Amino acid sequence: MKEDYYEILGLTKGASSAEIKKAYRKMAIKYHPDKNPGDAKAEEMFKKAAEAYEVLGNEEKKARYDRYGHQAFEGGGFGGGAGGMNMDDIFSQFGDIFGGGFGGGFSGFGGGFGGGQRRTKGSNLRIRVSLSLEEIANGVEKKIKVKRKVQAPGTTYKTCSTCNGTGQVTRVTNTILGRMQTASPCNVCGGSGQTIDKKPENADVHGLITKEETVSIKIPAGVEDGMQLKVAGKGNDAPGNGVPGDLLVAIDEKEHASLQREGDNLHYDLYISYSEAALGSSREIDTVSGKVRIKIDEGVQSGKILRLRGKGISNLNGYGKGDLLVHVNVWTPKTLNKEQREFFEKMANDDNFQPNPEKSDKSFFEKVKDMFS
């Protein structure tokens, strides 16, 4: 079972952004690879802390995590908030945390820590996927055509002569505190440590071409409109020995003809006639798993809510399914013919037609309260 991000940082849920940042910086310093060379356990803790901060340090991601847990980022095989992070990701994304506390810069990261070649990452791609309520309720696999940059066949690279393949250039400056050494990405190779040797005519300056590819995306049940999922490694390639970027998938929830969503619950407005309300009836209604027939008891009151348990949306965090709430509305005729009018005039003073709510007939506010219980 995946560890709780708050527990990794030694915090409790509800910690402030300042507390989260402070806790992460403390762990990053403690488990930094330069301070723990060859220590696999320290490296693992360093990565876990970075993964936790990548989510909790972002207000939007933190809100999703607080509501859905790890499933908000990892459902259906997606890369998650930071689960696929390598050392390059960590140092490139969290420079504001490290500040200059580790000597003003980092030696490259790849196979090792300190002196190794830095691997650049390709740019991310973003797409929107429209889903019906039925697809969201049950989960779905989508095959999407994506145009992405890939390395052109026949492209070769050579070691960058400016940085000698390290991907970084080092500068030494004199300050009042003494000589300080800083490192920054090489501006010639962009930090990859390699420059193009040969490339085909149809490739761009980085040796990349555009290729259309079909990507299979497994979308878990229970996603929400606006939620963003990640397919690791399906973004644009990076030049040379870099790693590809990611494909970011934004969820667009289509409006349903008769169902309205509220979290994991669904709502359905059912309109019935006076006759059906008085005599009872049965009706066929829509659900996300097909049509079902429900019974309407005689004497049903307008505003009554019928709860169909388990007929809602699957919870993204695996906590079962929501319910379908059927709101009964008795339709009042807007016009009456002579015979109908005479009938209702006769019933105007009939005791059986006078409002006489019982204790079991809940008020509007009680019904609303029940909906959220």
C-alpha cells in the first residue's frame, strides 16, 4: 500500500503550505545524495519526499489528494502526481526549495550523483478527452491519436565540446565570502551533453520529426470534469539521450440528457401525473448502467426522494458507488376541461383532498439533509 504523503513528510493532514515546504526542505537536506553517497535507502527517502512535496506543495493537487488520496493521480495506470520522477525531475522542479543550500547548483544526474551526465526531458503534451457520464461511471479505455516529436531515424549525436558531455558549465566567481562555484545547464546543448552530428533533411534543428501515434489511455471510474491525468513517456522526445515528456490528459465531462451529477451521487427528476400519484404506477428511468423500472406507491407526495443505492458513480478512491436520487414531481395541469373542472370543484372540500402531512412526510429541509447523509 502506498505511503501517505503527509506521513512521509512527518506532518498531519491540514498542514499549512509553509509547514509543508519546511518539512520537505529538512528531509531533502538530510537525505541529499551528496551527503549520503551510495546509500540506496537515503536515495529512496529523498525521492519519496520529493514525490510528496510535488503534490502537497501544489494547492490544486493537494486539494485533490485530500479528497481522493493516491487514486486522484494513480488510478488506471497513470503516472500519478510524481510517482515516475527521476533525479533530474526532482532537481529541475524544486530549485526554489533547495535555494543555493547545496552549493549553488548540482552536478549532473543520470546514472549517479555528482559528475554524471544530466538527462534532459522532452516537453509535455496536453489533450482534452470528452467522456460521457456512463464512461465516467464505469471507467473506459480510450485510443487517442497524438502528434508527438520523436527522434528522426538516422540522426546521430556527438559529445558537446562546450561542456564535455556533462550538460553543465561551471563558473567560479570571487565574492566577499570567498570563491564560489556555481553550475548551470550548458547553453549550447541545452543540458543534454550532446549536439547533433548528422540528421536527415526532414528533421528539425534538434533531430526530431513529428509522428502521429495512437495512445491507449485507461481512464479509471469516478474521474471529474477538469481533472488532469498523466500518461508517462508519451510526450515529445528529448534530443540525444534525454527522456520523453509526458502526455497530460484533461477530463471533459459531457452533459447528460436526464441525469445530473453531484460528487458520486446522481439526481433524476421524475414528473408524474395526479392520477399516477393517487393510484400508484411504475416508470422506467435512465441510469448509468441502463434503464431500470421503479415502483411509485399510491398516494406519493410531490417532492419525495427515492434513493436507488449503488446506482451512482464509482468512487475514484475505491469506496464503493454513490446513489441515484429520484426526485418525484407531481405535475399540476395548467388547463382543465369542463368535466375535469367540475370534478376538482366537487373535491375542493373533500377531507381526503385536504393536506394532512404525517410525521413520516418530511419537510423540504429534512429531505435535503437526507440527501447528504
